[in-house]
Amino acid sequence: MRFSRTSKALGVAAVVAMALTACGGGDSTAKDNGSSGAGNPSKVITAYGGEPQNPLLPANTNEVFGGRVMDLLFSGLESYDASGKPVLEMADSIKTTDSQNYTIKIKSGQKFSDGSPITAKNFVDAWNFGALSTNAQLNSYFFESIEGYDAVSAMSKDGKTAAPTAQTMSGLKVVDDTTFTVKLSQPESDFPLRLGYTAFYPLPEAAIKDPKAYGEKPVGNGPYTLKSWQHNAELDLVPNPSYSGPRKAKNGGVTFKVYTTADAAYQDLLSDNLDVLDGIPASSIKSFQQDLGDRSIVKAYAGNATITIPSYLKAFQGEAGSLRRQAISKSINRDLIIDKIFNKTKKAAKDFTAPVIDGYSDSIPGSDVLTYDAAAAKKLWDQANAITPWDDSTFTIAYNVDGAGNKEYVDAAANQIKNSLGIKAEGKPYATFKELRNVIGKKNLTGAARAGWQGDYPSLYNFLGPLYGTGAGSNDGDYSNPKFDAKLKEGLSAKSAEEGNKAFNEAQEILFKDLPVIPLWYQSQTGGWSNNVANVDFGWNGVPLYNNITGK
């Protein structure tokens, strides 16, 4: 969460113009990588994966290994094609006259993979389930815009914890089997753009009654169904014969193999024991294109890498903490790491989002804090010590060993911090991504942690709200700033894409002052595939387009 092609995502106005009509769309055509015809449609594709952090519930899945599975098991109101353009799937139309009140009609006759019908109630019930605080779903924040969210959530308007006073959101109403309405607490013109994200998938009644059991063997409505889940080993997906949307499976299934290291996955790829790998390990980054030839790819996508410094660490609070955050940022030579470890396949960050997103700016006031300057970094650190002395503890950066290049770049960054600031600094390894995410989720970090974001939908807001909004599900550092929250709301309520993006970039000015995370670089997907498959390409968010892959 890597050669040549960068997709320009749609702006808010363009998205709304498309989303409010009943247009459909086919799946994006992947490039033909050496195959002829349709290839072998019965081959089961083996793909690189990891153990999902949580049981497979849409509103509780917000990490990449679980997310890629969910996007194949489920179909939402819309999906996103290879360029990030939304395509209507379950929805027949999404209409509004004021960007606050939406009428959503779903296509009739649609069913879950077990044969049960899908109605408007399945969407409304799923969204209410996801938002209700007692269900403790990580993606509950995505429903914040809907009227009545405050009543079902554990977060009141002043940002303090509160018990839910209702079980359902007042802004959701079922009209009939194929129609429901959504009333937002304020006009938000980019609301339709979000509706292809995992959190907004429908759920059958059984999931609401017993979410624990359902999460182990979910029944969805996407192009695939879950055949089996061998924990910490593999997840086997097979085509869903009742699926008729634009992402029809062109293979016999997808098996996600759980790897503990990317190096092991790469060796399997070289020996044709793995068909698709996204994320070439650092040890092979300089040779993989020569090793794989035309079976390799480097492609920019909507993703970034950061280092989270939690707000609950006392040494990084207040004025001294602010100075230390700036010092850490300036002590990291991003270009050197990108050159030496990633073979120039990434680009040093200039903001908190990604260049492929409409509205991106590389000149936001305050972004100079991302410029490497060891002398300035040491001066800032000394200024912080004059206020509150550093306790001489080791500054650690937690990382997961099973992620490609994590150990190498974290060790390099820690070494630069140590040399620039004259303190002890080192990486803190965790065996798996799941293990690291569990520590982060419980707010138990004792130092910093590597992080990153893969876009859920193509919008600046998606790189800001879910990560830094007060109480947001992916707010790893527990950051909160009312001024930042207010800017986000200003951007969401803007009447044009340009006005909205202006407010979002002004919100980033606040982030540059507070530095809840240290932006490192923008991601490019580095990937490869075996001699046994063809028609491999990666989407706007860096994820392989699994349904398009065929056997040779």
C-alpha cells in the first residue's frame, strides 16, 4: 500500500454529474501482458496477502489485507474503475437537488450470494449498524455526515465521549424495497463519491443478528464468495455465479496466500508458485524489473507513507512536543532513502495527500518542515529541551516485518534521526501487520509507528478526515484540533470542487503546524506476476485488478 502512468481522479463536481445519473459502466480494460484471447478463465489466481486484522465486516475493515478481500466479496452502490472513476453497481440512481437530501434507488432483483434478496433496508440497516457506537466498528466515522449520527455515536458535538441516545440515524429512511433516502446534517456535494467504499456495503439480516459468526464467513454480493478462510495461511475466493455487475470474474477464483515476509513472496513469484505480488521487497527493488521483464510494473497511485507520533506521548505534547515533531521531520532525508532503498520508485512528500488526487498542491504553507536540514533539526530539538528536557529514552519507530521495505526504511530513518539529533533511535519490529495494528488500535504505542494510507475513494478529504478528524476510526495518533475539524466541514459543504479543495488544503496548513504524523513520500506500486497469468494491471489505489486477471 507501485510504470509510468498516473491517473487523474475526478473532482467533486464531475463526480456528482456522473453519479446522479443512471449510467452504468464496464470494467476498465487491463493491458494484455502477453496473452492472446481471453486466456484461461478457469485458473485460480494466487495472490499476495496477509491475515486480516479483524473479522470480515464492512464497517470494521479499514486495513489493506482485509480491504482487498472485502472489495471482492461485496458490491456497493458504486465501485471505482482503474482510473478512480465511480461506476454505478447496486445503485440505479443517486439523486439530489441540494447536496443535502439524497434519494437512492437500487436495481431490483439483486441478491446476496446465498440467494436472499437485497433491498433498501439492507443498506439502511448496515449503515445504522456501522454507526452505532455499541457495535464498535472502526469505520463508524464514515457515517458522521448523516443526520442523527451524534445520537447513535459515542461522540457528542463538543468532541467528548457520550452514550448513544438512539439506535438508528434519523437521516436514513426506507421508502420501499428499492428506494431509501439520506439526509445529511449539512450539504456535502461529494457524498456520492464515498459510496463505493467498504463501510457503505449492504448486509443481510443474519450479519446484524450475529456479527461475530458472520465476520468469519461473510455472505456478500460481489464478484466472488468466500469458500474458506484458513487463518494465518490463506483465504480462498471463488466466483459468485449470481453477480452481474461490471466487475465480473474472468478467472476461476482468487486465493490470497498469507506471507510473513515479502521476500518469501517474491521467491515464490520467481518460481511461479505465486501469481501476483504487489509490493516488491527492498532486497529485490533494484533487480526485479530485470528479473521479471515485461511481467513487472511501477505505477504511481493514491497512497502515501508517514510516521505517526501519538498525541498521548508526553514528550511530544505542548510547545516542546511541537518543536520535537518539527525536528524529527527535518532530520529525515527522504530523497536519500528513496534513492538508496526504493531505487527512486517513490517521490518525497510535499503534503498529507497524494499527487494523483484532484486538488493536490505541492506548495502548502508550512510544508518546508518536510525539507531535510540536520542543523535546523538539531536547533529545534535543543529549543524543545530548553522547555522540557528529553529523558534520554530511545525514540522508537514501530513497524511490521511482513511489509515490503519496512525494516530497511525505518532503520534508515531512525539512523538519520539519531545522527541529526544526537539521541538514541531505532526501529521496533512487530512480526505481522495485524499485530502492529492491534497495538496501534489500543493506543498502546510507546513511541512512533510507520503508517500509510491507500485511498478509499479519490478525494482530498479521504486523506484527511478519516486519519486526523477528531474520533476518526483511522486516527492512529489520537489527534484532535477543533480548527482542523471546522475546516474539514467547510470543505465538505463547499458548493464546488475548487472551493472544497481550497478549504481542505487550508486544513493541511493546520496539520503542518501540529504534525500529528510526519509525511515521508508518495507511493508507487511495484509489482510483478508469474508466467502463468496475463491481463494484470493495478488500479488507482495500487490494488491489483484481480477480477480481470486470467490464466494463460
